[in-house]
Amino acid sequence: MKFKWLFVFLILILFWSFIHPNQSFSKEYNLPPSLLAYVGKYFRGFKDPGYSSYDLLMREFLVKRIDQKFGLRLNPNQYSGFDLLEIESLLKCKKSNEPPEIFLKMFPKGY
């Protein structure tokens, strides 16, 4: 009988953990409201004016986040949004004694 109640209690804890996930993971990546306005929107292509404004906002956000986390100031007009995401992921994986310029050489300048 005790085993049955223990099993029910464990199932309830497991169910509750799926419903209320840990919010500490999302605190690091809170997007500004200006970027949240583009959530779920589709763009016709790279020349779509909506995509251009979204891409510029995303690049500025990523440059700011890279500067805050790694102390590396980048020009948002110099790299694409995809390049900035890749630069950020490489900087997360780099060793502490490696200079960040090694990774920046892999990306073409002149957007």
C-alpha cells in the first residue's frame, strides 16, 4: 500500500516538473520586445523590408550580447546575423588562453 502512494507521489512530481520547467534557462536569453514582434512571421526573402528590419534588430541584439558576455565589440553592419550567432557559439567554446581574433578571421568582412 505504501508503495502505491509513493509511486503516485513520484508520478505527480514528474508531471509537475514537465508542466513547470525550470525558468533559470530562459533568463539568459530574454529577447527585447522589438524582436518579439517578429515571432512567427514569415518573410518572402532577403529583400523583404520586414526581414531587413528584423535582421538589423537581431544583429544589434547579438552584438550587444557578445559585448556583455565576452567584452568583444563588433560592428553589426560588418557581419550577418547568422555569422554573429556562429561567432557567439565559437566564443562559448574557446579556451581561456585563445584570443578571439582567431575565430573572427574565419568570417568574411564587408557585409
